[in-house]
Amino acid sequence: MLLGQCAVATATAAALLASGCASRVGPGSLELVEFRAPTLPDPEIFKLLKGTTTLGVLSSTNIEPVQSLDIEKVMGRLTDAVAHGLHNLSERKVVTQDEIRWHFREMKMDSAMIFSDSLQTAMQDEMEIDAIVHVALRGLEAQMTPMSPTPYGGIAPSPGVNLSVDLELMLLNLKSGESWRQQGKRSNWQPMQLNILGPGDRSEQQLLSALSTPLRQFLARVAPPPKLQGRHFDVSGD
């Protein structure tokens, strides 16, 4: 009998450890189990998400193609990052930009079309999308600098490139027409140096670095990551 009880206790403890980080508290049979639980979005944004079950992600830009910089590729990587971050929203499905563009492949998916009533109605009726997140690169400017900052706060005669971007991210509820947006300019400076990956790859990495901060800020409010929480459970088996 004693061996059977020990086996049950061992199995119970193993199950708790598998679901979280368990630590015994006090002389009794209560154990603290830590686990990650979903976090609600910002209250201002949460009201826009009420009643939504499927979110789509789309992007657009008015920036003309730049030599050695594949802007379309960068925008694609941005929307992939947004789609990945939106999976933090529990009980909601995320439709990627590739899926939407493939479904409406006969349409020219520029910013004018994205915000047209016809496409928004079609996204609701044909793909059951309730809300979209739109990523828009509004401005891009690169400036050569003859001097560069040093790690000690000084200036050194080393050339670099200062990249300024203007990024807008918007959450739009297709049912109610309500929206919330975040827009702002960011800069990223990097020294000019030989890069075996080639100038295009270096430029794309710098552009992504400049865009990463506003993107993280947006996702932190719309789809914050799960938080670590703890609960005490009675594992005595009574």
C-alpha cells in the first residue's frame, strides 16, 4: 500500500512539474506552480477587439523602390513579425498577408484598395476576417555622416549612415469601423564597413533595426506576451 501511495504522489508531482515550475511551501502539501497566462491588451485597444475572432495583417508603402534595398521584402518580414506577435491574443486566429493577397490575387493591393469598402466587405464575407492590422511605411530617408559617435560619448572621423523612417501601425475593426493607430519617426545610425553579405543585405538589416522599436511598442499594447503567474495547489491527493 505504501508503495502505491508513493507512486501516486510521484506521478502527481511529475505532472505539476511538466505544467510549470513547482516549489513546496510550508510543511503542508501545498505546492506553488508557476505558469504563463495570457495578458489582456491595453484597455483602449481591448474594446476594439471585442467580438473579433479572426485578425488579418496587411502592409503598404508609398516609398519608391531604392537601389540595393528590397523594400517589399522588408515589409513582408514586418508583417510576418506582426502576425507572429498577434498569436499572443488567445482564442483568435491570425490570417497572414500572403494568405489575403493570394485570395484576392486579381486585385492590386495598395493602400487605396486596402481601405476600400469593397475589399473590407469581401474580407469579412469571404475570409471571415473581423479586424486587420495595417503596417505602413510612410517615409524613408538615408543620410551619409562623415563623423560617428564613439562608445565613450565622443565623435570619431568615421563615416556612417543615418536612416530615418516614418512608420504607421493601425488596428481597424471591420465590423464597427473603429480604429486605433500609432505613428512616429525613428532613426538608426550604423557605421559604414565592409559587409560580406553585400550592400543590400546590410541596408535591409539597418531598416529592420530602425523599424523594430515602434513595432515592439505596438505589439506590447495590442498583443502583450503572457505573464508568469503562480498558484498554490493541494497535491495531497485527498
